Amino acid sequence: MSSLVIDRPTADDRRQFFVEDCEPVRVELRQHFQRLREVLESRPLAAGNIRSIVLGGSYGRGEGGLLLRPDGSRSLYNDLDYFAFCHRKGDPATDEVLREIEKRESHRLGIDVEFTCLTESDLGTEPSTSMMFYDLISGYEVIWGVDFLRKFAGSIDATRISREEATRLLWNRASGLYFARCAIELGRDVSFIQRNHQKCALALGDAILATRGQYTSSVDERLNRFKNLAASDPWIELLLPAYEDAVNFKKRPHINVMSWEMMLAENDALVDRWQSVFLELEASRLGCQFESLTAYANQPGRIFPRIPRWKALGIAFRDSLFHGACLRPIFDYPRGALIRALCHLLSHDSESSTALLKLIPGLRVYPDDPPSPHDWQPAYEDWWRRYS
């Protein structure tokens, strides 16, 4: 079987995939693409179901960062985010081969290689409402199959990104803050910690831009727009230095030498900034003021009111059937329970243990000593991965 591979020309091939020229890493990336194609060509059942595989994310848009190592060499740093558009989702042969590629190539490249399986219908008639689809259509590389995304290129509009997308972005990046906090407690993985800190700082500005209809896929242009907002808004001006640092880190990632105490202090400061942005944007979205993360977590209303109750209940039933448990409250979209849980985890309130047990099944009970943040991580992360 031979694949139909489309290599879209770029204005400057030296800038393809990365913000700066590095031919050795570009060669390594192209060799990775070839291995991916060879695996698919050897698995006709899976390949027959896959219409197209496109590389999205930073590398797909030509904004991928290259880690500068102490010896002066550079290496891949960001995740490789693939979208596999299939005739049908849930195909066992397709899932098997994509998981195999993920495992092998993640180990070989030293970064996460991840596939998201979709059908063309998942894009809907208005892909701009999803930040993920907006970014994907704004910039991607076709690795296998046909390029049917180009038909959307002229129709995407950032002003149509839904406000729930900012909520989702902030939840995901604050989850990264929580995971980084756990890593700090355990004294491991400095690169992971610093990366998640910078991703959260970037998300604060991106969420604000998205809710104001000024988001764009270009990180440089986002910085320019954020600076313009900061010129007339003191609240945004306070966030600007960290946002600018995060943009620079995204383009040229590096490892800073910091003590564990410094990283912990940085984590605390980011949680404070995240809380300020999150509660401000959620107050606007939900039409209700929240004085603290605990107050937000304990609110009686649904966090995702636009999701029909019957649909939320159906998801809870499905989770109970296939996973043996479901998140609560069952009449809200499951992501709502996880956001509430994260607010408790980040606020360090005295009642967090009791509150978490009501939200997330599978948590251990600590009758004697109060748990450390990392004690809750396995159960929270398991559910987070299902709905992130």
C-alpha cells in the first residue's frame, strides 16, 4: 500500500515546524514522519480506516520550540499533537496501531507523541467555536492522507470561540499547576515543573484574549494584542510580564536553575494569579460573583448550564457502566466536578478532603493525618485524562 502524502509548501522552509532554523532536528522530525508512514503502510486494516493524519500544535503551526541544552545542541521540546481523521472512531485496529506509534515514538524522541481520533463530522459546521479546532485549522502539516481541512481555512473566526473554551483552557493549565505542585513535593522532574508553570502563565493571557474575541493562533500576535489591552487596563498590565516571559519560553524553551523553595513560591504565585483570572472570567460567564475558589467549588448551580441535563445524566450512566463510577453532581457535565475538585486542591481549605470525596470516586480516606496534595493525584489525574 502506498500513502497519499501531501507536503504543503511554506514561505520559508527553514522556519517550517520551528521558530528558528535547526536542520538536524528537522531531519530527525522528518525521519519520525517516515517511520509513522511505514507503520501505517504495514497495517492495512488501520490505514484503510484513516483518511488523514495531520500534525497540529506548535510544530504544525511552525511555532515549535527547541530546547537549548548546556552543550549548545537543540532538541524537540513540545508535544507532537496529531489528529487522526478516520471513517469511524473506536476501530480496534486503528486504536492499536496509534497507541503503538505513541509508545514507540515517545520513547525514541523523548517527548510525548499523542493522537486524537476524530471524524470529519466532529468538526461540525462551525469549528471556530472550539479553540482546539481553531488552532488546528490555522496551521497544520498533513503527514498522511488528504487535506480536507483547507476548506475551512477561510471561514474560521476567533470571535466565535465559545466562553466555555476559556474555562476548559484554564482548568487544564491549572491542573498542570497541581501536577507540578505534586512533583515539587516529591522533588522530581524540574523540566516538567517549569514547563507547566510557563504553560499556565501563557493560558492566563490567552483565556482573556479569547473571551474578548482577540485570540489568534500566532503567539507573537497574541502578545501584541495583550500589550494593547494592558495599555488601558491596570489588571491586565499586572499580568503582562509573566505572559511575555511565557511567550518567550514557548518560542525558546530552556531550563532555569532554581531551588525547590523557589519553585514552590513560583507555584504559589501562579495559583494566586490563576485564581484572579479564573474567578473574574467565570463570574462574567456564569453571571455570579465568587469570593474564593472554595465558594466557586461549593456553588449550587451547574458549571456548564448549556449542556442539557439529560446528556449529563447519560454520560454519568455511561461512566458508571464502563468505569464503575461517575463524577458528581450527575446533572452537570463531568468536567464541572473536576473543576470543583481542582478548586479544592488549589485552595488548601480545611474541608477539601470531605468535599473531594463527594465529587470524585476512588479517592482514599485519610482518617488520621491530613493528606498531602500528591495523595489525591492518581485518582484526579485518571479522571482528568478522560475529560481534558
